[in-house]
Amino acid sequence: MKTKVKELRIAAKMTQQQLADLVHVSSRTIISIENGQYNPSLMLAYRLAEVFGLTIEELCCLKENKEMEDKRQNENP
């Protein structure tokens, strides 16, 4: 899943470890989210969104991700 975590973290001049500490996870989890290798739980997405003053929908690009998923499903019925 595409998220805005990396862009927001960099804009906030925060390290991965600093962000991880704020949301109570390891820096490895933040790295995995930023690389699209891990989808955050609902609670973690909420915590991340709170840090950046966004909604979960904005942070996780839910509209864009839904459109990509719908497109893939339509291509492979």
C-alpha cells in the first residue's frame, strides 16, 4: 500500500527512529511502511495520521490505493 509516511517524515525533519518512538513501534516497522513492504494496522495508521495532523485516508492514500486495486481486479476478472 502506498502511503505518504516517508514524504511527511522528511518534511517534518524527523528520523525514522524519532517517528517510531512517537507511534510506539520499531524503526524497522517505519522503514517497512515507507518501502511499501508492510501495511500498518488501523491503530498504527491512526497514530501516524495523528502525528502529521492528517486523516488515515490522506496518510494512506486510500482513494488512490482503491483505484489501483479496482483497476487490477478489472484487468483480471
